[in-house]
Amino acid sequence: MLEFQPGKYRRTIIRLWRTIGIGLGLFILYIVAVSFNFFWLFGGMPDLKTLENPKSELASELISEDGKSLGKYFFENRTQIDISQISPNLIDALVATEDARFVNHSGIDPRSLLRVFKGVVSRNSSSGGGSTLTQQVAKNLFNTRSEEFEGLLGKIPLVRIVIAKTKEWVLAVILERKYTKQEIMQMYLNTVSFGNNTYGIKVAAKTYFNKEAWDLNVTEAALLVGMLQNPTLFNPLRFPTNAMNRRNTVLAQMTKYDYIPREDFERYKEKPLGIDFNVEGHNTGLAPYFRESMRGYLKSWVKMYNEEHDMNYDLYTSGLRIYTTIDSRMQRYQEDALTEHMKGQQKLFDEHWKGRNPWSFDNGKEIPGFLTTAARRSPHFISLKRDLGEEEAWKIMRKPYKMKVFSWNGEKEVMMSPIDSIAYYKRFLRAGMMSMDPRNGHVKAWVGGINFKYFKYDHVKQGSRQPGSTFKPFVYVSALDKNFLTPCDHVTDAPIYFGPSDGVPGGWSPKNSNNKYSYQSLSLRQALGKSVNTVSAYLIKMVKAKTVAEYAHKLGITSKLQEVPSLCLGISDVSVFEMVGAYSAFANGGHRTEPMTILRIEDRYGNVLQEFFQKQNQEISENMAYNMLYLMRGAVEDPGGTAGRLRQYGVTEGNEIAAKTGTTSNYSDGWFMGMTQHLVSGIWVGGEDRSIHFRTIAYGQGGRIAMPAWGMFMQKVYKDPTLVQYRKEPFKKPENYVRECGGVSTDSTDTYVPPSRSDDEGVLF
């Protein structure tokens, strides 16, 4: 029989405690060594400043003037959200599944670690993980497993994981001391990945269910939480069965911890996934052309701001909030109107050229070698030629393969060679449209093309084309403001000749669009409303091309203008952006207001970094501006006006519209400029190449190819009761204004007196 030996038992206890003490001491030394990167063995730790202000990559967001998101700039699509804006269903699902003792532990959960240890010993892989939510926050926020924090021992695979886990424990404890449980939960939900370049719960809710995070129901919340374990394996788009099983596992956990009743679990697990997938990318969402145009400016702004303020902001990762002047309602209306219009125009264009290629000379004959030349200029061919040589490049360019292409009936998959795809896309008409409030310069809508995914070129600001007759108002205002004419004067529609003395050595006599002269005496309103070329030619002959160019520039045209007589017919390329800005001076009492796109820029915390303000300058008198509006109203209101068809859209009744159509000589460019009291819009339509166009004025004139889009757009604006500030109403008339050609008022002090002219200055026809 063994005898109890107290001394031996005591020595065993002492040795045990000594071992535990030594182990604990070594563990503490290890923790200290890791924390301070002893002998550079363990790699660094985030500094105190970083721990106090943890940052994750946040997308910078463009926001409309009416508070809607227009899109983002990002490497990782992530947007911060406050915990108060997250559905309680999601919080419950997360705690039940990922960290049931979240509110009880201090960053490290001994029970979870013990469970992991038992799982390792028993080789039970389903026993669960030991990382708390706080540890996962530490890993996500501070990227502890990156090369930045890797020491000498980090090259050893298993050791690297142990060190990384240790750092996460240390950071978790620090985070628990510095932040509340709600703040830690918020950090977690703002940093985790949900696959498909989707980070954070706000973006995930929008991407997978097209909802705000607050609106997530129980099954939706369970699906998103379930994805966190492995966003690829449980992707509901690629592996719906896996996602369903994982979602039901989360629901079971919620039942286990009494977040949902058992009877609800039985009902929920039978529900479909209910995915409404809306991936957010640079090609999708409202105003993609506007967003892309702003990208370059914003990158420059960030660089300048950083240099001036010694900061380190980044457009793609700093979570800037950029408040724009765009109105999301008007933007959508303009996109819809342009889509509807261009779909119809493309159908007409295809029928017009049926059986023939549209790239042709003015005589209608096809341009030889057009596609070969276009292919040689394409980036794809240039790259192939550089890498493989010209012969091999042409082989690849002519070899068909499966590709997706744009069509007005939706994206379609076809077998097509690269050179065939060039021919396919050359046949599409392009367009650009922009609207601006002339009072403050706020750009309200910007549509740079027909489909941003397939046609990246922006026809609002990036592209410039001949404006045709939409340039004529600058000719008229030059003549009126220089007192060569008054709005009451008449000019005869008759041939005007320019010779060597006018700077035209070979001589030139412009023709009207119908190649005829009426020899009628026309008021300036009639002449501008009917867009009579000879009258514009007469005016520029009087005031000279240089003066016209000067007026166009001071009103807002920034492109270089050819100072030649044919400038009166709009031969110099300009952009829609410039034209809308310049026309706005007429609608804004003669004040040139530069188009304005950004109101303010804030950092991720709502601190204003910069506010932007309108820039205005009085360039012509208020009376002169109103005179021009009166003249341009003739296009809409008078018989024979080029914009008379606007009546069919119901936008003219009870309204005043000043307008101008424009068409270039071979119909390659169709323009329309429309002004109401508080909105100025411009639209251009044409082919990618000037050689691609309608063959007749019946189809190719601006009043047919461009103007209807404006009518459709304004129709939608007027029907929206929330846009009352743009309702139908007359233009604001200046005080003491005399209607020059009506003979109504006699008390005005701002009237026009026709100047005396010498014979060599010409006489009115």
C-alpha cells in the first residue's frame, strides 16, 4: 500500500507552479519581443498614431446636388457607414456566427482558444476558429500579415502565422481599451470583403440586394454574414447551393443563440436567395462620362492640395466626398432622352445606308482603304505590330473570335474579327449633351456619349466639332453690340461676295441651305430663326471676322477660331461644353458664367477641404442679352423657324424658348442649342469620323438629328413636380426695356440708335 508523502506532493506543486511561472514569463517576454520587434526578428507594429486613427482604403464618392451617389473612384470599392445605419438583423447574425461572446471578452476569448486547441488535438476541423471580431478588425485594418510588418522570422511559414496571430492578439487588446464594442463592430463591418471587389456592408447590401444596409431582412443578413467565411466559395452568383447552405448555417446559429425563434428558422431556410446583383464599377451608374471627365481634374486637385497643405490624400483610397452640381433627376432624364432619340436615329441611319458602307466622300462614293487606315490607327493593331510584327498583326486582326458587342437591343455575343468590329462600331452615330443653369453656372446634366462601356470618348468636353449655324448668334451679337445694326433693322436675303480685300484671294459667296436666294427683306429675328446664311455673311462682312471671334471668346468659347469670313457659318471646331457656357451669357443678363461642376470637397470625416464658387463677368449689357433671346425665339415661335417642331413635344405652350439649330455643309455635324429662363442645353450628333453622315439635309439637319433629344429631355423635366425651379415661364425682361421692333414703350433710356454709315461701309439690303 502506497503511503501519502506530503513533502513529495508539495515539491511537485512547487515545480508545477515554477514551470507555469517560467512559461508565463517567457510568454510575456515573447509578447514584448514581438511588440518591440526584438532584433528585427518579428517585424514592426502599427505605431500609436495609426492605432488611434485606424484607416482603411475608402472609395472617394461623387455626390449630386440633390444628395444622390453618382459613382466612386476606388481600388477597393468601400464606403464607410455608421453602426446606427446597419440592420440589427445583420448585427445579430454576425455575433451569433462569428463571435458569440463578443460583448464579454476583451479582445481575446480563452474559450475560443480552448475550442481550437481541442479541435487540433482531436483533428476536428469543424470545431471553429479562435479569432474574435476584434482580432479580425486588427488583421483587416492594419494588414499585419503584409511584407511591411514582416521580420527575419517571417520567412518561416508556420512561424510567420504564429507571429501574425500574436500581433493580432496584442492589437485586439489595445483596440478593446481604446474603442467601444459598437465602434469595433462598426470598424469590422466597414472593412470586411464580400467578394466581387465589394468591401464593407454598405457596398455589399447595394451590390447583392440593391438595398441600403438598414433595410436588410433576416435571410439577406444571414447570406452576407455567411459569405464572410469564404467570399469565393460562398459567392451566391457562382455557387448558389454553397451560399444557400452557408446562409442556413448562419440562420441555425441565430436560432441557437435565440435571435430568431425555431419556427421562423424552419420558414427562413426554405426561402430563395433573392439576389438583386448590381455590381458597381466605373462603367455603370449615373453620369459615367461626367465622372471620367472629373477624374483627371480631381487627381490634379488632390496633388495640388497635398503640396499646398503637406497632406497625403489619394483620390482612390482617402474616402473624399465630392459634392457636384449635377442633378440626379435631370441627369437620368437626359440619359433616357438621348438613348431614346439615338436608338431611333440609328435605325434611320442603318436604313439610309442599307447595303452600303457609310464612310464616303461628299459625292457618295465609298472611301477606299478606310477600314485599313482605321485599323492601323487602333491601339490593338499598334500593340500587335510592336510585339509580333506587321504580318502577324494583320493575321490576328482578320481572325474571328467570340466577343461581346454593343447593340441598341442590348449587349450581344458574336463571332467577329477585330477589323470587323472596327467596321461594326464605325457605323454608330455618336452624341454629346449638356445642360447648365445660367444663373450660377451649375452643370445639371452631362451625357458624353451613347454607352460609356463601349464608347469611352466624351463628346461634351473632350470632343470638338464644327458648330455650323449654332455659331451665328455670336455674329449677330457682334453686329448689334458694335452698333452696326439694331434689332429693328432688316437685311435682304441676297448673294454676298468676299474677295481679296476680305482676305479671300479666290473669292467666296456663301449659299443658303437650299441653294436659293429669296431676295426678301428679312428682320434679324426672321433671318436668325430661319438660319439664312447670306444674312450672317452680310453681318460678318460689316463687323469683320476678328471682331466676331473676340465676342465668341469673351462670351465663353475657348477654342481657337479661324478669323475668316466663313467663321459666320461655324467652320471652327468647338465643344458642347464651350457652346453651353457661351450661350448662357444670353440667358443670364449678359453675364458670362463659367460652367461649374463641383461645389465642395470634404474628407472622410466631413471636414471641408475646399469650397468652389461661381465666376461671373458682365460681357454684354442686360438689354443686349435680352435682344439676343428675342431674336433666337424666332426659331421656335415664327413661321419657318428651324425649331418649330418643338411644339410636338408640348414644351412650347406657356413658355419662351430661345433656340438655334446647326448643320454643317455635308451633314456630318448636327447641333441644337436650347434655352429657357433657367436652363441652357446643347447637343451634338454625328459620326465618329466626319465622313460618316446622312446624305441628305432631310435627315442630317440639326433640327432632325439633334433637336428631338432636347424636346424629350425638357418634356421629362417639366413633368417632374420636384423640379419646379425649371418650370415653363417667360425670360426675365430687363427694367426699362424697349421691345425694339414693337414700338410699345417710349420711356426707355436704353435704346438703339442706328449709326450713320459711309458708303464704303455698305448699306442695308
